[in-house]
Amino acid sequence: MPQRATRHCRLLCILGLTVSSCGLAWTQVSIGFPPSHKLVVLSVPDKASALQLDIRQLKLETNTLQADAGGSEIVADDASWQLTATARSAVKAQDTKMLRAQEQNKLPAGATQVSVSELGSLTALEYFVEAIKGRNVHQKHVMVFLVGGDLSFSVHISKLAYYPDDERFFSAFLGSLKIIENFQPDSRTRFGYGNAFYHQKDWSGAIQQYEKTLDLERERRALPQKEWRVLVDNLGMAYAASGDLPKAKQMFEFGITQDPEYPMFHYHLACAEAGASDLDGALLDLTAAFRYHRNSAAAEALPDPARDSSFEKYLNDPRFRTLAQQLCPSSHQTQSGFLCD
């Protein structure tokens, strides 16, 4: 068989295909592998499809949204394997062959044994890199491209010091790729979406995703306590930042009914009350916040009320000044503001 066809058949075997004795007829076969599964899902907010991957023994390093929340990326690795999978909004008329062609044009100059193949909706590109900066690495790369619904997916997996036995992992991993139609994010996934919008200060996007997360949590509590507290606290602060103080107060009050001794719910409720010109309520909740300050995550210090802009209009009020001095006699400056000593 010509060398080019041999490389092509080798890639098809990786993708779960068998090659007939004449080298011309291919049939799909199922791949079995040990039940050491570690399933992760690559998804984008408000997109109907997602990609499920089984990364097995690899360590998941990141599963994050892009800055504009229009795409996402998974990175996983171990000592010799590297995996990157990305999801992006599919452009009009984009298909897997176009995605492959774009990547093939960007192959490193030293790429060898380059081959391509197609199987249904999946398109693949395989190559080797023999050396990096003069060091012999014999690294095998396999890239696959899929389009599902309104998303395109690119998966790149590589292995340093490639050995033929590594085909077992390539086969198992690539055979695990599955596009999920009508994807329904769970509360942890929604929480991640909300965090991405929150850190971008996209308050509307954060509120939408956090509210959906909270609806799921009301049905069945799935988030650990630390993350649940962040969910409620961030949702209340997103409402406050968007100018909706009544909704912010409602959220912090809800948090207190569920977790009455968590200090940040009381502190941020005091901030919202101060914004609504309710000094009496603000003083009561500031007192409660410092009463429970030891319940903060990892003994996190509370902000200094006297240096918090939320209470700026009360800085000359004797009641506020006296209480703030009693609660926080001294503080130090950090990147996030002044924290009590």
C-alpha cells in the first residue's frame, strides 16, 4: 500500500474504523475501554448544543468562557498528554472541512506525516512534530472538528514521546466525543456562566445566569456551601450594581433566611439599606455582620465601613461614625479595598 494511504488508514483506525484487506473499504466499529471515565462538557451560554468529552486520567486544568462569553475552552493534561478543546459560535455556512483547512494552514514548519480524513460530521487532521527547539520529542497531534447546532468545536490532543501503544488512548478519547443536542446546563454550569458575566461587569448577563442557577438550586441543592454563598452574594451585588436596590435587598434577605450567620449577607444588606437611605437597618446589619465575622470563608476580613463608598453619605453621621469605629478600629488597604484588621 502506498505510504500516503498507510498514514490515512492509521488515522482512521484511531477514529474507530477498520480497514479492509484491500485498503479501500472502511466500516465503523465500537470501541471499548475501561470504566475510568471522567466526563466533561464544553458549552456556551444560551447555545443549544454542547460537546461531551471523556478525558479519563487527564487532569482538567480549566473549563472557561471567553471574555465575551461567545465561546469556551477546556484544557486538560498530564505529564505527556495535552488536550485543548474549544467551542465557538458557528459562522454562516461554516463546516468541518473549513475548520480543518484553517488549522492546516497554521501547522508548524516542522510538521511531518500530515494526513486528513472524514467520518460523517467529524473531520480530522493528524501530524507529527519530531523536535522542539532542538529537542527530540516525537510528538503526535490529532485534531478533530465538529459542528453542532449553532456551535463549532475544535479538539486538539497530543502525546509527547509517542509510542504505538498510545493509540489505545487516542481511540478511546476520540470515540468518546459526543455532541449533545438541546443541552440543559446543570446548576454548576450555570454558576460558571454567571461568574464569567459577573467578572466582565455584565450585570444583566450575570443576573440572568445566576437567577437560573438559583432556580435549579431551589429544586435540588447541588452547589457546595461556599459556592452557594457566592451565588447569592454575587446575584445581590449584581442587582445593586445595576441600580435595582429592592431586588438586591431581597436577595441578601433571602440569603440570611437560609444562612443567618454568614457575615457577608448582613454586610451587603447593610450596603443596600444605606443606598436606600435606611440608616437604622444598615446599622443593625453592620452589627450582625461583625458579630458573625468568624464565619467568613477562610476567616476573610470584612471591609472597613468607614472607607466603603456604600456608606459615604453617612460618614459625618455620629451614629454611623461611632459604630464603624467600634466595629473596625483599624484597617489596611488591599487590591479589593480597605479590610478590617
